[in-house]
Amino acid sequence: MQLKDKIFDIMVEENLFGKNFISAINKVSKLLNKNSKIIVDELQKLKEEGSLKFNKKKFINNRQLYKGVYYSSGSNLGYVEIDGFDKKFVVENNNIALNEDIVEVYVNDNEVLPRATVFRVVEKNKKNILGRIVETSSGVVAFIPDKKSFGEIIAIQQDEVSKNAIGHKCIINILNSNDNTISIGKIEKILGLAGDPITENVSIAHKYGFEKEFSQKVMNEVKYLPKSVSEDDYKNRLDLRNKKFVTIDPETCKDMDDAVYIEKTKNGYKIYIAIADVAHYVKLNSEIDKEAFKRGTSDYLGDGVYPMLPEELSNGICSLNEKVDRLVRATIVDIDNNGKVLDYKLAPAVINSRHKLSYDIADDIHFNRNGADKTYSDVKNQIDIMFKASDILVKVRKDRGALVIESEEPTFKLDFTKTQILDLTNHHAELESTKIIESFMILNNEVIGKYFIDNNVFTMFRIHEKPLPSQIDELNEILKLFNLGYVEANSLSYQKISEKIKGDKYEQYLTVKILKSMQKAVYSPQTIGHFGLASKNYLHFTSPIRRYADLIVHRILNSLETDKKYMPTLETLEFMGKHISEREKNAKDSEVESNKFMYTMWAENQINKELEGQIFDFTQNGVIIKYNLVEVFIPYSNFDKITTGGYKLNKTNTIILNKLTGKKYKIGDNIKFKIVSVNKTDRTICATTDMLYEKDKNSENIKNKREDLTF
């Protein structure tokens, strides 16, 4: 709690409001053992924020305590919903309340952005606590929460349900509310056996605040949503149903935000980008909208999607399904043969997508494989044109300095029971058609961003600040070791380094270091640009089904066109940006954890098989091996036949030296190993090896070989 708020609390507790302000200051100064000048400075802050005022040499309390529910965005940021108010009160620097605690707050409703300070927790959230059921050594059934903030262990009602739940992941509610007694919980829902892939993914989603189900309030609204486009919806919309739009997505995708169409023109290309008009169906401050804001984004885990919007919207009326009319926001962009934007048009529209294409099929159409060019002959020509236009747009971004760093997005192919992994690939990254969608979506986002900047209207941008000097210095220390020169605080410099390591056996390792040296992209109304894309006016507009940030931009754009005056203030946008950035981080963290769990599933079937991977990193305790997308840990004691001499790491953790044999092992060395154990709970895979594999299969293609790495 900040000092000013401590002072305010003391003034409430000591009944100092309405008393002579000198005596009040002296009392607070004495109780806090602080100089009266410090107290006066803090009281001035309270006055400036509207919490109190002076009247006839007395302090007047401008605050009132309200009871509400606190919702955490992550970290110490969140908001409170209070009965009787149709707005959210922003809470920052909260160190008291946890998600869904009932709290008492002081509110300041005089500011443009309503704020609240948590005074106390009235009732801790004792519902929907996730963990696993165990049997103690004394035979008592107990519950171990996943979040340690609930304690180490919770007693469970001893009944048939609890006995049958041993070894299972469960959700419980705590029955007693007295903090001075031992907590007793009741099982509300058994998710499944701990270690089961569906159970673990549901648990991971729950841990980070994502669910597949929606509340009854939300579903009551869903009942009244249309299932098809009506005649009234066509009014004041551009009719593009004669254009051969297609969607291009992963094969299993059901929530299709975007569809594309292209025409070759005399001077270049006319690119049509249609984005689902989610704002038409999801009304501001509806129950559906409130839940979408809380989730902030859809979450994609190993067992499927945990959606931001109910399926009736995400897979139904909003999804740009083939051969049905759908309402969209259309962006029509004219570019010349060099990729320069000549003109653009923004309009609400209606389309009818011809085909639902996967990335594989789009590639096959263009490259005349598997008969796809004949099956989809009606769109073959435009797919070919899309590839050409995309190549031009990629070159435009490259010329201005945009980074092209391939991300790892594993695809898991499961058996029908969803308990065995049949295949694990990074397949989409290898497909050329992914560049089409990436190019067209970036183009659309930048055009919309420019529109807002040109019209001096606040909106939600996607910003990516320059790397900090300390981050650049740290990266340059590593690059120096690899004789790669150095980077500066501009995207073109970073791009050159990224290209320089392409095909190098150190590429994976150095790519991670490059990414870690940069700041995280976030949502903000500030127009400071996007470092990684070398873009001055980038935002997110193209995925309103799965990202709340895009929905915000849609609403503001609609408001500009219709004079409905939905214009969030800068302060409101800043809070919303922080919230959805935190939710995005939660989604990414959950996806990482889910992937790690799925990797352990794969590894269980590989135990004692001889595999070959690449040294990816060194730690103080062992070696990390990369096999395909999977990271495997080898303790130093399992790494070499001769371990008695120990190992010495160089200062950048890129080489280890066996002190006894003098043998060096470097990042990028190929190595054979065997997986010996898998821990699904910790999401770790442990291996052993004594077989260094010196041969480098790609040695002819490796550029700038650096075998002279020294300590």
C-alpha cells in the first residue's frame, strides 16, 4: 500500500476528518513516525486525486467505501465491478486481493478513468480452486492446490466422492470462511486423472484464467443471437458476394476471422481483405462483451481452443465459413508493382467465401501438387497472384528493416483417444502460403493504423519499443564471441544479424538470444511504432474473434463512420491495453506450459531409444538438447563417461570444458542421447549420453563456421 493510502486509512480509523488539520497532521505524523512535511506532501497527493479536500481548516473525506468483486488481469493490475455502477474501476499496485475476492474499495469517480484502491478483502474467493487429490500417509484424503497462495494443503470432506478422486485433478470450493480454522474443502468437479492430457490441459487453462465453458448469463444472451445473416443486415454495406474470397488457415481451424481476394490491375494489385464484423454481434457492455474482456484472448492449448467468445459466435455467425453470407469489415488496398500503397477503402461489407483452404491446400494449388490445382481451378489463378503480391510485400518489409524470425508453433497429431501423440511437427512454418496471410494481414493492420493516425483519433495500437541499451550490450557480448559483429538499436541492424545466422548450426541458440534482447510487444494507445516490423502505424485489427484488442479498434472505427461517438479516453485505452497485454501473456505462458506437457507425452514413447539432437544451451547443472522442437535435459553426471574431473563453463555459457579430458563441447554440436525419465508434473524430460556425435550433416551449408570459440 502506498504511503498516501496508509495516511488516508489512519485518518478514517482515527476519525480525523472534520478535525483541525494541524492536529490531524500531527497525529498522523506521530502514528507513522514520519516528518510532518512528508505527511503534508502525501496529503496534497490525496487532494489532487480527489480523495479529500480542505474546508475551513478541516479535512473533508471525498471517498466512500464500496463493496465489489476484484478481477485480476495478472501481476498487480486489475479492476473492480461494483453494483450500481455501469463502469469498471481500475486498480493498480494491488498487493492485497486475489482474483474474484470480494473487496471494499475507495473509488475516485471524478477522473476520466475511474480508479479504485482496495481497502480490505471482505471475503476471499474460495471457489473454483484447482489442485489434485492425494491420500496422506495417515490415510486421510487431502487436496494440494496448484496455487500456493491458498496454502500447502487443504482438508477435504471424507466421503465416497473424495475417496474415488484420489490421484485426480479437481476443482474445490472451501466451505468455512474463518481464517483461524483449518480450511475444509468440498469437491465440486473432478477433471480427470492427473497426467491425462485432456485433464492437464484443462488444468493449465484454468490456472491461467481460461475456460471452455461460459456462464449462464452469457449463454442466455447467446440464445438470442441470429444463426444467419438477415436482409436488414445488408443495408449500408458493400456487397462483395460476387468476389471469390477464400479463407486460408490451419487445417483444424474453425474460428475464421479473415478471408482474402485479389485482382491484378494495370499498375499492380487490388487486394481485398475481409475481417469478421464481430462488433455487429457483440454489443458493448453486454454479458458476452464483459466475459470477452475478462478473457482478453482465445487460448490455444494441446487439446484445442479455449475461446474468447462462445462457439455460436466464434465458429458460427462470426466465422467466415464457406458458402454462407457473412458480415465483414472490408479493407480494399491498391498497391503498385513495387508494393507501394496507392489508395485504400474501408467499408462494412458482406461476402460469401468460396472455399475453406488449409495452408497445405493453398501450397498445393500454387505448386500444382496432389491435383489441388484442378480441384480448386476456380481460384487457381488468384492464388497464384496472391503468391506474387505477397512476395512483393515481403520485400517491402525487408527493405525497411522488418525482422523475419520463424517462430516455433508445434502441431500435435493425437490418436482418437487423445492420449497418444502420433506426430509432432512445426509444419506450418515450412509452408509458403503462411506468408500470404501474414503479408495481407500486416498490410491491413498498417492501413487501419495509418487511418487513425491521419485522423488524430486515439485507438489501441500494437507497440514494440526499441531494445534497452543493457539488453543490446548483453546480446553484443554473445555476438562478439561468435565473430558476428554487433547490433545497434535499429531494426535493420537486427535484421542483418538474423540473416547472417541463417543455416548456421548456432541459429536456434542465437535466435533465442536475439528475441530475448528485445522488449515485448504490448497494446497501448501510444503511437510509438513497432520495432520488429519497422512500422510506424501498426495495430491489430484482423482477429476480432480471438483478440479483444481488435474488437476495440473495430468499435472505434465503426463509431467514426456512424457518429455513435464510442471514443474511449486515452486513460481508458491505457488501462485496457495493460489488461489485454497481461491476458495475452497469460495465454502465451499457458501455451508454453501446455506444449511442455505435450512434449512429455511424446517423450514417454521414446524412453531408451537412441536419438540424435543438437546442443542448445548449457546451464550450471547440465546440458539442454534440442530434438526437433523438444528440449531435453542431460545432467552433467549423465553427459560423459568421465565426469570425475567436472566441467568448466565459459562466461557466456556457450562452451563447456571437461577438466579431466580437455574435451570441449559447444552450442550446436550434434549429439546422440537416450531419454531415461519423464516427469509430467514438472514438465521435464531427462536423458543420458556418453556418445558425442562429431559428424555435422549440414557442414557444407554452414556459413561462417566458428570452431575457434575460446574461454
